[in-house]
Amino acid sequence: MNVTWSIGELATRAGLSVKTIRYYTDMGLLPTAPRSRGGHRRYPPQVLEQHT
């Protein structure tokens, strides 16, 4: 099973706001997340592990 988190889940786990996650992605500090069929960002847990 391929586990991914929503941007809100990632933000909560990282202790950041959703706005900060979007900013970090825009600045290239986080990779661009793949999108779900509904267009929502889905982050693999490795993103948090790589940037903590």
C-alpha cells in the first residue's frame, strides 16, 4: 500500500502551517507533490524525513 499524506497532514506532522508548506514548495525547499485525481497534493512520508 502506497501511503501518502495530504498537505494538512504533512503540516501537522511537521509542526508548520499549510501556508508554510506551500511556500517551501514554491521556493524549491520541498519537492512538488504529486496530485490526487481530485487535484489535491499528496506527500509521501519521506518528504518529512528528508527535511527534518
